[in-house]
Amino acid sequence: MGRAFTQRLITQMYFPDDPLFFQDPMWNSVRDEKARQRMLCHYDHTATAPEWALAFQFDIVLRGPQASVFEDEEHDDDE
């Protein structure tokens, strides 16, 4: 949670082939298709409990070329 609101990390899990992507403002704000693909979770068969629950893996990468999509902090100061 961090010590203050500005230190909190809030994220959204996106599932492949969601039919409502066209209505999601965050999804649609990301124009780069490779970045969008990094926002998707992936089915995890090893963690799935048959006839009870499907499991998905969702990674948050903080740095590097495969980093998760983050809000641009420069725009925060303008508002």
C-alpha cells in the first residue's frame, strides 16, 4: 500500500479475448499492441483446480523493455 496515496500501485487484470475491451478507457488509451499484450493475464493450467477454479498468471514488471504499462507521471503535474 505504501505510506501515502501517491505510493500505491493500483492495477487491472485483463483477460484475453474480452469482448468489452472496446469500452475500457485504460485499455484504449494504450495504442501500442505489444504493450497491450503485456497487460493480459495468461491461463495457468498448473494452478487451476479442476471443476472449481481457473487460474491465471499476471506479472507486473517494473523496469526494462518488458515493463508493464504505467501512467506517465509528467501529465500528473499538468492537472
